[in-house]
Amino acid sequence: AAGWYAGVYDEYFVPIRPHRNPNDLDQNRAAFVLGKQVHPHWRVEAGYMHQAVWQRNARWREDNHTFVFTVTSSKPFRR
């Protein structure tokens, strides 16, 4: 199996009409993970994600700090 790797991502969510946020941004999620390929078809990742959610009234922003743990398979469903 392969070695360790690091991953970083940042996602922006924009509201779709008719719902409109005065900030033009609904939420943002950014994360940093460390991962390892544990088998040719399997990998595991663990890390930290920060999620910012802007309320529709544009006066409040909710900040969520989350531990992320992911198991991913690339094995086909069929043979």
C-alpha cells in the first residue's frame, strides 16, 4: 500500500433563487486532512473542517468546528 498524504479543500456555497442571502454566500467549508492508502482500493482520512454558515438575515454567522473521518473505496460494485 502507498504512503501518507495530506489534502486541503475549500468549498463555497451560493444560494439559488428565490432564496437570496444579502452576502451572496450561503456557506463555506474548508478542511485539512491526513490520509493513508491502506489497500489498493481503500483509503482512510482524518482531519479538521471549519464550516461557516451565514444566516439569511445577514446578521449572524454560525461557525462549526468538526473532526472529519472518511473511509473511501474505489472498488467497483460489479465484477
